[in-house]
Amino acid sequence: MVVKFNSALIIALIVGGLVVSLGTSQSHHSSFISIQPAVAQRISPSDVWQLVYQQLPDLPKENKYINKESGRVAESNTLANRVIRYHVYVKERSPIYRLDWKLTMADYLGANEIMYDTTYPGNDTLRQNPLEGDRQAIARLSRPQRDALVQTLVNIFNPNSQNTSNQSSPSTSTTPQKPQTGGADLLK
């Protein structure tokens, strides 16, 4: 006897089981499927910039821009705040990976993707678009300062990440290295 399953029917049964499970909250074991709430706490990108400046107090704030509505200096609209918003909301890159933050730094340095005035954070709320000033501020940072910024952001968004910036790697050595031979012999 050959039994064929209709995938639409199976999906309907599973979804139906979820609806029954969610709809009957009084009996916790009424369905074979249950949904548990997420336990992990997420960090809001709008709060991270303060942590960045706590850990990197020498990072320029670039917060002298005037708010369009209030006419006052928008002190909380900082370089770190705008970099995070550009990374997460404009480019929709993951905030937990170093490579993604490196791509964002490359955007600011003009070495990766084009940054557009119209979509840059602060364009709609500040009298002057901060894009050019932010690009100059990132360009003034040394490579170790940019690396520290990237690592700080990764550590804040992903506290379980390994801090790899303090470990030296062979590729960062300044002395020329002799190519290693005989690697295939090690496989025997």
C-alpha cells in the first residue's frame, strides 16, 4: 500500500495545531505543538550608542547638528548613533558580525557601497545632513580606532562573541614569512 501525503494538508494540520495550542491557553498540554516565548534579551540599536561612548570615550560625538523641529542642538544624534542606524536600518546588515561592520566602515571610507544623502540617518531630522561630516570623522580615525569601534559594536550586540582583536594573527605580522612546504605530507 502506497500512502501519498498532501503537503498542503500537512501544513494545514500543523498550523491548525498551532492555532488550537495558542487559542487554549488554559490547558498547557492540549496540543503536540507549543510555542515558547523568546528568552534572550535583545539590545535596541537606539540604546547602543551610549554604551559605545562609555567604552570608547575618545570617539568623536559629532553631535553639533541642529534639529529641524526644535531648533536646538540634537545632542543625542551622535556619530555612533548614526553609524548604527545606517548599518542596521539603511543597509540592513547584521549587527553581530565583524565583517558586516567592516563593510559599513568601508562604506564610510568610500571603498565599498555608495552612501546616499537621502537615506542617511539624520537627513530627515537635522537641518544639515551629517553624512559628509560623518565620513570625514570616520576617515580621521586610525585603523586601530576603527577596529576598536567595530569590535566594541560586535561585543555589545553579541556579548557571546570572542574578542579576536587582541589576538595576533600571522597575517598582521610585519616580518616576511617563508612559505610552508610539505603540508600534504601531514595528511598521511
